[in-house]
Amino acid sequence: MALPPKTPYPFDIHSGQGHRMDRDIIICEVGPRDGLQNARTIMATADKHRWIAALAAAGLPEIEVGSFVRPDLVPQLADTADVVAQALTIPGIVVVALVPNAKGAERAIAAGAHKLTVPVSASRAHSLSNVRMEPLQAVDQVRRIIELARAAPHRPAVEVGISTAFGCSMQGEVPEDDVIRLAEALVEAGAEDLCLSDTVGMANPRQVKQLIGRTRAAVGDRLGALHLHDTRGRALANALAGYEAGIRAYDGALAGLGGCPFAPGASGNAATEDLVWMFEEMGVRTGVDLDGLLRARTMLAEALPGEALHGHLHQVKRAA
């Protein structure tokens, strides 16, 4: 498939604003969005502000600070516009917001988010549950969102996450051919950056390498990121497989928080501190300070008392 040239953005999302050149990979912290959307309690807006500032101080270059979804469906993220406004005052980070549709994109653009993340599920069952649209209907939404972003004065970047790319707890197997066709349709709709998402943590390393290879054969470097969940304890192994397959951008949530409220069994994300710990010990530079992450983890624990936190680095440090 002949790919159209990428449209230049006001900053290069993988090396520009907020990204220092001493990084071999980019880690986007999704805790304030994916991490909190399934939390039992609602974090106070002021605590979110302090936590995001601590994450930025630790050196995380991108932070997904919230989602412009209906507050009655995800009340934990009802204050996203306020959180975006505060995050924009922090120098050196890319402020990311998830948007499920064009209405959400309009709100995110008005708030000034640097980058929009748009989920499009490869699973029909999950797509209907999550955004109440068929996958191809969601592609039409992506086309509209990209038009809105390109028309905005600050031209936010748009990354499309292909959800349930490795399997779905509602549908079961998601054929690779379906993922490839969806990726091609998204690129034809104007998507310039794609992320493969293991929404319910069903992937294994061999599968990760294979799907990355096939997707890149179809859409080239439009595929640049992985979003991994640790439901079966494979997130780090899958991140390594992704790195070996050429992926250089990863999502993580501090303390392994997270999960999709519209996908049964979708437990926590890859723990950011464990991702950083593994890659740094491999000699892969993340530009993120582990001690700073652990301080941010302490703030998270204080802001969400009683919430189960995960991650191996914290356990090792506590036992030392």
C-alpha cells in the first residue's frame, strides 16, 4: 500500500517538545487516565495536579492526563479539562488526552492538549461496548478527528490506538488479518501514528513480534508504539519482544494501575517503574529517574488510600 507523506506537526511527537535527545525510547505515562478510570475512588483534582507534576519531574516526556468522555460513564475523569489546563503549565512535557469521538476531540482541542489518543477496537464486541460503534464507524470518527486537529490553531498530534489487537475477553481471538485491515483503513483515513494495544493482557511475546512485523509490512513506520496490560504477567516480556521488533514508544501506568471499564478482565497496565527499570538495566536509555518515579508512587498511594498498587521495583526496594 502506497503511504501518503506524513503531515508536519508543530513538534515531532517522538523527538520534539518535551523529549530530550538522550532517550533511546519514549515512555508515555497513562496512569492519570488509564490508571484512574477503573479506580474504586475518585482522586481529587488537586492531588492529580501534584501527581502529574511529580511524574513530569521524574523525566516522563509524555503524560496522558485524562480522557474527554462522558462524566456519567467515567466519573473519575470528569475534571479532565481542568487537569489539562494545569498540565499545560508544566514545561517540557507533551500533554496527552484520550478522545473516543469527534465531540471529545473538540473538547480536547479547546482545552489545548498537545496530542490526542483515539482508541479504535479491532474487536467488534469491544468496540460496541466501549464507544458504541462498529470498527469501521470508528474509522470515520478518526477521519473527522484528524480533520479537526489539522484545522486547530495549535495542530495537536493524533495517535490511534488499535485496541484488543492481541485478543478480546468479550470476543476471544481477534484475527491478525482484522488488525491489519483496520490499520490500513486508519492510515487511509489519515492516521499517521498507530499504537497496538493489548487491552486485556492476552498477548505473548511471539504474537507481539509477529503482529508488529505484519503490521509494519502493511503500514510501515506509522506503527510506532505499544500499549501493554499485565493481566497474565507478560507485560515486560511483551515490551522486550516489541523492542526487539523495532518499537521505540511504550505506554505505562505507575504502580501498574488501570483497566478498561468496558472490557471484562482488563486489569492493570505495564508498571511504568518496572518498564524503566528493565530497559535501563539493559542499557536502553529512557531519560526517566527511578527515584523520582518512586516518590510519585508514594504520592499516588497517599491520594488513593486502599487502592491496590502493583509493580516489582517497589517490592525489591522495600525488601532491601
